[in-house]
Amino acid sequence: MDELNKLSSAALDASHQMAVTAVDGPMINKDSPFSPEVPADLKKSMPDLMNRFSFKWPGSKPKDANPEDHAVWLLDNTAFRLPQDEEARKSLKLADPKTTQSSMADGSVPDGPAPWHAEYVAAYFIRNSGKDVSKFVGFIAEKLNIDGNDEGAMSLISHRLEPFLDTVLPNHIVRISVHKTEEHTLGASSYQGISSQILPLHFDPQPPPITSQPFATSAIVPPTAGISSTTVLAEPEGWAIISDIDDTIKITQTPSRIGILHTTFAEPTPQAVEGMPALYAHMKTVLQQPAFFYLSASPYNLYPFLKDFRNTYYPQGTIILRDASWQNLGGLISSLTVGTQEYKADRIVKLHSWLPQRKVVCLGDSTQRDPEAYGESARKFPGWIQKIFIRKVTGIAGMDEAEKNADARFEKAFEGLSRELWHVFTDPKELVEIVDELVEGKSS
């Protein structure tokens, strides 16, 4: 009977996946333009995530998130001043006031133009909805040669897997409180359970010219498994840091499939790249509290994991993560390795629209396409990016170091740009003097 029940459950899961793919598949893909396809060989070797998506019937009205059953993550963000140029404002695609129903905490309607705007990104899940958790945990443990009797290791894998297994929640809304001062309704979540919109912030904390204390935003009826966001204010001028995460500031071993699985699911404490926390602390001081943006190709399912990592080692900043429309665990690996240049270049365009007057320093590594993405962006926005630092990575299984770390590769990536603009390094200490020269105006 147990075997029959298992077969029946498997058949139902397969039918659910097929139905979602047939009915909602095109819209899921449309909502996730930079979510990579999972290569056939990888898909074959990794388990399917049968119940990751739920149906979103066309024409149905959005529903409120239910704190008993749903989890809502509000991602950290950065507030900016709207540009004066009218065309630049139009490109920002501001939220529709009719849907946000903005109000001050006392219920009054906001009066006058908003001094700040910020993009609010929320992820919606059905709590504890992941099925066959033990099967997935066993799969990861077997791949990593972990003893199935090691309760601590198995519990860690289960905890890290949860955001990949829980069903995403489309067509839902949530009311948020910003700084306990004003309230907004976030627009309906997409087919992949994500909502993203630029909201006006009508209060003005009157920050100093470059920096200010961050403030918090939370759901008004916080779901038990929810995450509140922290907002940092960024004035138009000053410095900004755009930094990759994996193998730039965090050891991930992206060229190795086993390395990705190990560092994501089985490593109790993620490892920072040696010397990078000190470098970022130095940049924070010398560049006078720059706005930090952590631009990663990791899927958004890893947000709590990466937020904890950032909080442990690096300055507060916005973590920008990748869409995830796939229904196979191999999507984690393809997110980090497929189409990363196009994805990052697109997100950098967005950052430029927020802070076009800031001076930018970009940091990445040689494992994937960071040099190409940063080179493309520097050519697109001349003078905006002041310096590009690329970490030369060595010693990772599966990485073609001769190709990835070749001088010719970097010269091609930065073709047409001043040789003074980019620097390839192995030891972060090499960059301290260069950063200091940026402030002193000695580096071009």
C-alpha cells in the first residue's frame, strides 16, 4: 500500500508540473526574462522540483497574504532622489498610486512630491509546502558523500533547501509599513511569486549629504516566516560599489557543480574570500559611506542565506538576485553559470538610472563573465564607472584557468577602455592604495 501511495503521489506531482507548465509556463518565462534554461545533462542529473509553482488563473483578483500560511520576504533596498530629467523619470516605471494606496501612518493622504523613491522587492511563499524533503536532502547528502546519520549535517541541508522546495505564491499582495511613518500596498506577485515596484517615500529623514542611518520596513501583519527590509538612503552624488558575491567576496567554487552544492547546502559557515572584508571596510571609510550593491547571479531563493553572510562580513547594502523560473534543482547551478553577462549588464542599467551622478567602483572575479559585464557597462556609460577590480581565481576544480585568467581574455573584455580603468588582482591588499588614490584624484 505504501508503494502504491508513493506511485500515486508521484503521478499527481508529475501531472501538476505538466499542467502548470502548459497553462502558466509561457507567463512564468515572460516574468523571468533572465532566468536561465537548465541544460539537459544537468537537468537529467538533478531532481525536479515538482510543486514549486502553483496555478495563477487568468483574470483572478489578487489576494492578501495570509500570515498563518504564507511567508513574505521584503528585500533590503536603497532609496534615491528622482532625476530632474523628465525622460529619465519615465524610464524608472514608478508604481501606480491607484494600486499602492499610499497613506501616512495616521491614515492621512501624503501631500506634495515624495523626496525619496525606492524599489521594493518582495518574495511570496506558501510556508512548509515543500514535498519529499527527505528525498532531496538524501540526494544532496549522497552527492557530497555526507553520512546520512549525521543529524546536524542533514538538518543544515534541509534548512538551506527549504526556500527551493516551498511553493511560490503568485497573485498576492501585502500591506507594508515604512519606518513606522507611512504605508503602501505592494502590487500583486508575479507567476514566480515576486513583486517589484518603485514606491514613493513621502517622509524626509534629512540625511547628511552622503549617508544616513538606515531604516526598516515590515509587513503590517508580519507573516511568521517573514523578513523585514532595511533601506539605506543614497544622495545623488558620492561613490557607489557594485560587487559580485560568488568567488569575489564569498567562496562558492562556481566552476564546480559539487563545489556549488557543498558551499550552498553543507557548509555551516560560508567563507569570505580572505582579505575582502577588510578591503570593503576600508572602502566604506575612505569613500565616505558609499552605496553598496551586491549584484549576484544567485537565485533569489538564497536571499536569507546571503543576507546573513553579508551581515557577518560586509557593509549594509542592496542584494540583487536572479529570477528563478526553473522546476529542477539544477537551476541553482545554471543561475550561477549561464547567461550571467546579460543579466548583470541589465541590472547595472537599472542602477545607473537610480544614481547616474555617483562615481562607481565595480568588483568581480574571473570564474564567470564579470569582466565582460563590467566592460560592457563602462562602454555604455562613459565616465560613470571609475574603476574595475577583477579577482583572478585559482585552485577550483573544473575551472579552465589558462582561458579564464588569460591576459587576452581581460584585454578583450575591456577593449576600448583605458588600461588605467581596470585592475586584475590576487591579493586584496593590492587595491588599498588604488582606492586611496581614487579619493585623492590620482587615479584615472
